[in-house]
Amino acid sequence: PATYLVTTAVHDGRSHQCYDYHKQAYTFRVSQGMTQELDGLVVLPAQWQGTNLV
């Protein structure tokens, strides 16, 4: 089991200007399952919305 920190950012694809940045602002915890897996996939449900930022 482990807890992870998530950093998110919104950047312009051409100029790489940063519009929003959240450094280690979110966490999620991975719990041990029934088997001894060595790797896996985590899907974090999210909703995104935006307006014309340029």
C-alpha cells in the first residue's frame, strides 16, 4: 500500500504558457489487493472543462 501525490497543470500547446498549476495538491492511495501484483493500472475519474484561454 502507498499514497501518491498528483501534480496537474494546463499549458498552451504552442507557447507552453502555464494557465493553471497545482503542485502535489491531490492524493490517492493504492491498497494491497488479493494477489501479489508487480504492476498495474490506475484510472482516476476526472471531469475537465475549460473556456477559450487564449
